[in-house]
Amino acid sequence: MEQERQTETPEKSPSEPPERPDRHERDDSADTERDTIAPPSHVAGSGTLDRLVETARDYARQAASENTLKAYTKDWAHFARWCRMRGADPLPSSSQLIGLYIADLAAPSGKAPALSASSIERRLSGLTWGYAQRGERLDRKDRHIASVLAGIRRKHARPPAQKEAILPEDLRDMLATLPHDLRGLRDRAILLIGFAGGLRRSEIVSLDHGKDDTPDSGGWVEILEDGVLLTLRGKTGWREVEIARGSSDQTCPVHALTQWLHYARIDFGPIFVATSRNGLKATSERLSDKHVARLIKSCAREAGLRPDLPEAERVRLFSGHSLRAGLASSAEVDERYVQKQLGHASAEMTRRYQRRRDRFRVNLTKAAGL
């Protein structure tokens, strides 16, 4: 069976063109790892040291997620290209040059769109990483950077755009649009597990059937009598997410997952994989997190959510975060339980996901005696 699964041609999205690397944005993360992780120059090389160097480089690659590293690499490539176009050199680090760079990002002189304050801060994180990979240090608190960034925040900062929450009634309508085939079983499990677990789209597709099944695993599942226990690798370490059984098979995430695993014959490796073009067999190819985003947008459109808006605007309203926001907005339990399920370090972050809640349930004015 495993051999059959590997020979099938995986499904492809007709609407998404293949990604092509920008020739100006070469991924040089491997080059910087070779440059920065090496034995000291005064130490003679040996087979043992060479093996340790490779081990250290492997650990360095695991310091951040693959998506984060890709974003940081693109940030550095953009900055390096910006420097070249202005006759400057990105090395060594210069806080004055960085200050000019972020000013140009906020108020570009050409046709490039202006970046938001949050996007510029993300870009600075990428540059900090890029300089660190090259043995340099970028001091974001330097006045040439901090004062310009403070001015950008003051003039251009705006509340973050929030995606629409997918509420339980919305989710039921979305599930009704899915076909009753193998691919439909998979997508039903993705939506229900993502919603009930409050999972990020990357967490959904990184799940394996068992512990240590694959090198790129982000966690694994244990199906128990009362529900499913997910063990996930997060930014700050491992955490457990409990998903209990639902009130009916139609909306039960545990039932949906077990049905998919049974009919797809998955007992090892990635849980959510592509299917063959005819939709009859599961392959061994792990789905990309982009599939989750496309699935949510497609089902939201087919279900007719937010019919008061034009179709293009309706599609933009929904994303992978809509599932997490839906759970946070719908679960009528103590806020700390929602915070734990979403893996948030603070209650304030959880409240950002709650689109509807009783804001004045705790009346501190009356509690203070007024």
C-alpha cells in the first residue's frame, strides 16, 4: 500500500501558479551558516571537529521555523539590494543606514507601496537576524533607528487588520460544501481539528501520526477514548492540546480525524497529505499550510458567508486565523482555558482573537464602590 501511495500523482491547485525563486533574492542562509559556524581559526581541523560543525549547523537551522527563515532571508536580500542601488554596503552594520532604510520603507519615493509600522518592525527582525548570521550586531535601540521607528509608529501606526472569525454556524455551512470523497474527508478533518484545537495552519499540516515519524514533524496525535491529544512543538517549547469529542458525528473533530485516517490508510508519517488526482488514494506528500488557507477561503465563498460584501472582499476576510478566532469567540468557558488552548502567553493576546465577548462582565467601577 505504501508503494502505491508514493507512485500516485498528487493533487494540484489549478489557481496557484508554481513558485519561482527571484533571481535577485538568492537564499544564502546556507552560505552564512558555513561562514559563521566553523572551528576557530587557530584550531587544526579533524574528522571529529568536522562532524561537530555539521551537527552545530543542523541545530542552527532548527533555531527558527522554515517559514521564518525564508522571510528573514528575503528581508536581508531586499535590504542588500536597496543598499546596492544607492551605492552603499550593508556591511558592516550602520544604524544611520538602517534609519534611512526604514524611512524609505514608510515613505517610499518610487512606486513601491508604503509598509505598515508592524511590517517595518518585522523587517527589522529579519535584518537583526541577517547581521547576526554574519557576525555583526544591529542595535535596534540606537537613536538613529529607535527615533525614526517611533516617528513611523506615531504617524502611520494603525490597529491591526483582523480576519473574520468563523463561528460554529459558519463552520457547519462550510462543511456542507465539501464532497463526500476521500479529499472531502481530509478537508473536513482539517477544518474541525483546526477549529476545535485553535491551531495555526502550520500546526495543522505539521502533525504526524506518531512521535518521531518524520524529521520535519511539528507534533503528533494520540487518539484516546474521550478525544485526541495533540503534542505540538511551539516557539517556546512543547505544549499539549486536548480536543474532546463533539455532540454529534457531523461536527465531531475526533470522528472526522479517525474517519480520514481509516479510509486514507494512514498509520505512519504526516497526517494531512495530498491525494491522487482522482481523489481515490492518499499520497505520502505532506500538505503545505497554503492548502489550509485556500481551503478556508474556498469553503467560505461556497458557503456564502458575509453575503453583504462583494465576493473578492469576502474572500479576503477569511484566513487560517479565522479558525482560531472562531474558537476564541465561541467557547463560553473561562478565558484561561481558551488562552491555554491557543497557546498564548498572555490573556491580552487571547482577547485580540475574541470577536465577540462580554467586555463589561467584570465591573471594576462598581467593585471599587462607585
